[in-house]
Amino acid sequence: MKAEEFAAIRKRLGKTQKKMAELLGVSVKAIHSYEQGWRKIPAHVERQAFLLFSRTLEDSKTTKPCWVINECLPHMDEKCPAWEFRFGTLCWFINGTICEGKVHANWNEKMEVCRKCKVMAPLLSELNSST
């Protein structure tokens, strides 16, 4: 996640740096450092920020679950936690999902795939319209 994206999410949520720090369980200094680009935004902070932002959008923007949108093969869905826990519109939030036919090794690798996916597109589109 880029510093600009993080700052845009905080502003769209209407939170001060102090309140955002409380929500994410980090220090105010960390929030300031993320927004200035002095510090890399950790995966757990990125995940939480996207989750908070996603909950401000209308649920109707993504109406179909990821396994329908991405036309997953029937035997794949039973192995995927997004399908198992019915997180079809929040699949990007869960590690261990099977995207592009495989489980990705880490959050950064997963987010490279998610940022190109039709499921996360409405979220990114909304975020980019505010930056």
C-alpha cells in the first residue's frame, strides 16, 4: 500500500491520525510515518485499513462472490477459505485463498493478485477517485 492510499483511506473514514492509530492498534507516530512514506505499511495495518474502508461502501458494488466472478473450478472452492467462510466479497482480506489456481506465499504476493482482481476493483476504484 502506498502512503497516499493510506492517507486517503484515513481521510475517507473521517478519522484523525490519533483515532486511526487507536483503530489499528499502532502509535500516532507510526500513522504519521506511514502517511509521510517514511515507514513501510505492515501487512496487518494494510489489511485492517482496507477492511475499514470497504465497510463504508455500499455492499451492492460487489454483488457476486469471488468464486462466481473468477469462475473457480468446483473442486477448488471447497479448499478455499473465502468459499468455506462465505467471504466472497472480502476474499482479499483472508490469507490462504486460492487465486489464480494457487495459495500465495505471503500478503504482498496475494495483494499483487488482488489489486488486479475484479472483486477488489470497486474498492480500489472508489479509493482512487478520492486521491
